[in-house]
Amino acid sequence: MAEKLQDSYLAAHDQLYRTLRMRIMYGEMRPGQAITLRGVAEEFSVSVTPVREALKRLAAEGALSISVSGRFQTPALTNDRIEELAALRALIEVELATRALPRAHMALVERLQSINNAISVAVAKADAVTYIRTNLEFHRTLYLRAQAPAMLATVETVWLQMGPTMRA
């Protein structure tokens, strides 16, 4: 019975973590936006414990900052930090694309064209969140062909840290 409760807790924590991670990465949260344990717990109908664990995990990835008082918020990036993250993207994403292109096939090209069309629609509608989501989907779809999981994980962490600022 205790093992089943532990599995349930881990599933709730992991699902919550993934949902919040995507919200941040896709720019659904503004730079400097405060995130409260109780607010997230109420929204997802879970206890505060899995919320705290998910937020700590996101803070460890640089997606959130924690104040001295223990408050969580999305970081408001400085120009220097934005330039650093953009430089990382330029280095890693060029390498991922270089590795992916020899493995490209017609179905991949067609999928990328479809995603690119969705990006154009988001731009025409001035829908920043959909634009960010589909733009990252385009890049991730291409980069999966690189077969370089460590590089992909690294660039996704960069995207995560830039999410709120990309929207702004």
C-alpha cells in the first residue's frame, strides 16, 4: 500500500513538473512572475508537497529563481544573460542542425513545412505563446534527427530559461 502511495506521489510530482516546465518554456509565464505553492496546488488539485518538489526541480534547471524568503518566480533576465543564452543557442543549435541534416528524409521535410505553416499562422495572429510553442517544436523535430540526446537536453534547458523572456 505504501509503495502505491509513493508511486502516486511521484506521478503527481512528475506530471506537475512537466506541465509547469512547458508553461515556462513556451512563454506562458511572464518574466518575474511570482508562483505560489498554494496557488499551484489549488490549480492542479494537489497537495503543496509535490508542488514544492516540482518548483525546486525547475529552480535547479534555472527556469525559476527562489528568493531568500523562499518565494518562487520566473527570472527577469538581464541583457547580459539573454546574450549568453543566445550565444549558447547559436553554438549548440548549429551543431544539432549539422548533425541532423544528413539524416533528414522527405517525411521530415514535410513535417517541418507543416510546422512552419503553423508558425506563420501564429505570427499573423500575433499569438506569442503559439509562436514560441511551434517554433520550438520545429527545432526539436529537426534536432531529434541529430541523435545527440545530451546536446538536445542542453538546448532545451536554454529554451526553458529563455521562455518568459522570449514572450516579453
